[in-house]
Amino acid sequence: MRLIAENLGAERGGEPVFSGVSFELSEGDGLVVTGPNGSGKSTLLRVVAGLLPLAGGAIRLDSGGEDWPDLQAACHYLGHQNAMKTALTVEENLRFWQEFCGAPHMEIAEALEMVGLPQVASLPFGYLSTGQKRRVSIARLLVSWRPVWLLDEPTAGLDAASEKQFAALMAAHLEDDGIIVAATHIPLGLEGVKALRLEGAARC
């Protein structure tokens, strides 16, 4: 499986954000996207996820097989928002996403254990702290299998221990032949990954 981006361009409000962005990732590869505020890090992830249209170039997933006929089917997207209903319990939220996404991967209890929150399953999501909410959203990546993780500032709101824990989860995903594209302004603790800095036209 390969994720291939060729000369990507994007616009915001009719104005160009970036252009000429190219990269290629195979199974087990990670790409860390950095750059100043407004350089297009979040926009790039939304373009890859199919949430925003391309202004130029092309992106595709090769050799995804019947399970992953296109890139959007193969992606988990973790954006700035946690995509959880505040009035539902943690378990209800994760159950919804597991059933919606299909391809069950971990049991909910196991996923919460992996993010260090085994005790919160029955609590309303809205009762949780900022860091706990982010960790539950990370658990969403674990309850259903998707080979491509698109992560936008994934460690926002996490303490140092949780950042280290999430780095181990990302490393495990890569070891399982997954692919990660992560936008961040702080180090994620991933070793041996590619880097892309956005400052207008870019290539890695």
C-alpha cells in the first residue's frame, strides 16, 4: 500500500495556502508536517482526508485492495475537535464510532486501557477534562482498524506522560504496517519518520 501525493495545492477563501506539495508513504511510514501558523498544516490534512477540495495536483492510495478501495475509506482523521457527543458516555461514543466505521480492532475496554483511562467508560464525555477528552478521542483510533491515520495536533491538551503513551501507540501502528501523517508544532516522539515543512511550495 502506498499513499502518493503529487504537487498538491490548496486555497482558503480563494487565496492560495500552499502549492507543489509532494510526498510518498509506504506501509510503516510516517510523515510529520510542521510550519508556522497559517502555513496550511491543517488544510493539508483535510485535503488528504477528502474534507476539502484540491486546488491542484492529485492524491491517491495504491494497492489498497478490496478492503480499502480509496484513500478516504482507509483513513482515520483526528482533527482539532474531538468528534464526540458530550451528553453520551465515553463507551456510547466509542461504540458509535466502532459501529459506524466497522472493521473492529480493539474492544472498547482495551482501547481505554491503552490510553490510560479504564475508569471513565460510564462517564458522560462532557464531564471529562481536556486531556481526558483527547485521550478518549485517541482511543477512537484503536476501536476500528484504518491503515492511514491523519492527525492534526494530536497531543493538544496532553500532559508529558500521555504524550509518551501516544508516541508508543503511533509507533505500534507503524509497526503494524500503518501509515501516519501528523501535523504538529511540537515533537511527537516518533523516530525514523519523514518530515515536511510548509512555507508555501514544498516537497519532501
